[in-house]
Amino acid sequence: QVQLVESGGGLVQVGDSLRLSCAASGRTFSNVAMGWFRQAPGKEREFVAAISWSGGSTYYADSVKGRFIISRGNAKNTVYLQMNSLKPEDTAVYYCAKRLSVFSSGNYYRPDLYDNWGQGTKVTVSS
């Protein structure tokens, strides 16, 4: 069974940076788009960022554009989310997931097009 494991969350101050990691066990995801989503208390899960199956394109929610960067590791089994200039509204549990199908693209913001969700890593930004 493929598993995704997120790490790197923690408690930080406004303006700080964090780097989240998502490691896949059991296989590599060189031909699958990957995404990061987050869920704040009492809110629905929302799209944060995605990287295409080729790694050549990245996509961001407007709320994080210019502050967050998604990237793939060289081994193709790790995805990162570099989060800069963190704000209190970034507080949430962050999840990574892979697209349902290889070589699929588009509609990166839709969580129903992803599977193998990790257990999440909590990010708390304190003011």
C-alpha cells in the first residue's frame, strides 16, 4: 500500500518560514501530479498548491501565491512546500496527496481528484 507521510509542521511566529515535506513510501511518483491542501478548524479542506506530473508547472491558491513554493525532490518520491511570510490565517493541518491517474492535469484545486492522502502535519502561526 502506498503511503504519503507529511512532516515539517510546527508552531511559528508571523513572518517566519517553514518547509513541509511529503515522502512517499513504496513507489515513486514521477508521472503523477501532487498537491498540498490544508484544513483549518471548522473549515473545509482547501487547495494550497500543486505540481504537474512533469514537474514543469506549479499552481497556487491566490491566498498563498508569492509566498509558498511547491517542488519535487530529485528522487521523485518527495514533494516539498516552502512556506514563507507566514500569516495567522495559514494555521491549519496540511495534507499532501497524489492525483488519481498518471499524466493527468487540470483542476488541481479539486480534492476529489486526489488519493493516498497523508495524515497531515499541523502548522500554527502565532501573532
